[in-house]
Amino acid sequence: MTSASTNDIEFRSVAKRYGSVTAVSDINLAVPQGAFVALLGPSGCGKTTCLRMIGGFEQPSEGMVYIGGQPMNGVPAYRRPVNMVFQQYALFPHLDVEQNVAYGLKQMRPRAATAEIVRRTQEALEMVRLGGFGKRRIHEMSGGQQQRVALARAIVNKPKVLLLDEPLAALDKKLRTAMQIELQSLQRELGITFLLVTHDQEEALSMSDLVCVMSTGHVVQMGPPQEIYDRPASLFVADFVGKTNRIAATIEPGAGSVRLANGVGLSKPARANGTGGAAMVAVRPEAISLVRNGTATLQGTVTHRIFLGSTVEYSVEVEGLGDFLVTADRRNESELAEPGERIGLNFDPNAMHVFPA
Ligand code: ATP
């Protein structure tokens, strides 16, 4: 059976076990053709295992993997229309840049004409902005340049899908940010599907069209970055993607309200899951406003203030509920508070989420 959709990659009820260890289970995933998708999750959640099953380095224990609508179970890695870029680049140190990039083309059977190999190698090097570097040895290239060589090598034979396993992890922060922008442009230019594994939520949110959040071998939410951030499907997603304040509460059945652990009642926020019982209210630090004079839902004491340039982060202790993290715009005078100051907290009801505890 083939997949009739325009999905480039599809997982249907996929599980992978290593002896008694279940790396992933019941994974259903559809990656649209030409999308930039990030697999995001904490260490050990199964991201790399998923990538390796697409690349053909592992076979699923259960379920089916499709690429371009074709079932891939049992198809060896070299017969799949995908390439992979590894965290450690895996370049050949004894070959120069050009030879590294051309390597895959030279292995293909039937072998392309030499002029064609040269042309495509140069084209791939130009695409990663390494036009004049073909004759350099690998050890003469910086970390960022080696990363580009690895990319050029992976795109030279025009795969349908490019798999990237934490490709920027070895770079320093500044270079990483620059490469994030370049990877995004490269993907747009090539128009091929990119699947990126990362445990860095900022990287996932800033680069991809779709974020697939994983936890303990499962996909827990997949959607555009803004949707993941604004409408997390669970407390896990709210915590893992961005910062979140959690407030213990009770949903009062039928009453349309939520009672916080300190007794304060709130009218039930728009995004309330669960109908009654113990709950957890999740609210982003930027969805809380500080009130110096006037009525507020909660009162607290500012314990810490951290300047972060354009924003200020406050820690506010509320009796009976603990510490709240609040992010304020530095230009907003009314929100600037001093440590030790008593202050009110108000919540944006549209930005609050209630999850059953
Ligand atoms: P990281 O971000 O640390 O690379 P990950 O999300 O990519 O983590 P995986 O490498 O896919 O996670 O591993 C998922 C689970 O499967 C882990 O518990 C891991 O220990 C286990 N696992 C992975 N490969 C093997 C293997 N070859 N043999 C046994 N267990 C494995």
C-alpha cells in the first residue's frame, strides 16, 4: 500500500525496540513535501531513532515508514532518496573539500560523467558559499566551514529529503545563529524537505515551518511554531517550549471557574482542559502584567530583577503559590519594579491554559 498524499515522509504506527528498551512507540507522523520540520524533545526521547529509521540505518520493529509515498521498510540506506548530515560532520580528513563533496556522486552507479561531477560539486559548494575553497584540506577549514562542506556533500546528489541530526551543536552561539538563517535560506532555495533533530527549542521555533515535539518515545504535539508556543497541548509542551509558570488549582465542576491553591478564584480561562478536579494553570511570563496601583488578581513581593536588554525579568513571590516569573517590556514605565516592592499581578485570560493535574 502506498500513501496517496503529498507527504514526503510518513510514519504509520511505528515502534522501535532495542531488546527490552523501547526507543519509540506508536509514532504517527506526516511531513509535507518541501517543509522544514524540527523534531524537538529532551535527550533520549527518540528523535535520532526516528531520523535513523528514515535514513535506513535502522528498521522499525513495528509499523511502516514511507518516503514520497513509497514504503521503505527493508530498503537499504543507499537506495533511499535521502541524505543525512551528522553532528560530527563525518568528513574524510585525507580528502580535500572538493573530493569530500564529490564522494557520493563518484559512488553512484551508473557513474556520472566527470564533467558533470565537477559541475555539480561546484554548484553545491557555491550554494553553501564555499565557492573558492575546493582545494583546501579539511583541517584548514573552521568549524563553521566544515559544517558547510558537510552540507554541500549532503545536497550534491539532490536528495528528496535532507536529515539533519543536531547539525549546529558544535558551533558557538553566534555562528549557530548565523547558520540557522543560512540553513533556512538553503532549504527555501533547494525546495526539498528538511528534517532537523534538535533539543534546542529556540532553534526549532526560529527555523522550522512545523515543530514536532516528542517525549519518551511519543509525538506529543505537531504544528507551526506559533501554535506550539501559544497553544501547547499539554503541560509538558508548555514547560519544554518556552518558559511557563505553573499554578496549582482546582477546576470547579459546572461553575465555570478555577480556584487557585491560595483560594483565589478565576473565571475559567478560554483554554481549559478537564471538567473538574485537580488542575494546573500554565501561563507564560509575558502574559502576566505587573500592577503598581490598582486592582490585581494576586499580590506579591518582587524578589529578583534581571535586565535582559529590551526586557526585564522579575521573580515575584506570591504567598501560598510560590514564585512567579514575569517578563516586562523595559520601555513600559508602569511595569518597572524594585526588589522588595509589593506589586499586583494580572493575567491575560486568553493566554492562560488549564490542564488536569
Ligand atoms: P539525544 O538528544 O540524547 O540524542 P534522542 O532523543 O535522539 O536523544 P535516541 O537516541 O533516539 O534519543 O534514543 C531513544 C532511546 O533509545 C534512549 O533511551 C536510548 O538509550 C535508546 N537507544 C537508542 N539507540 C539504542 C541502541 N542502539 N541500543 C539500545 N538502546 C538504544
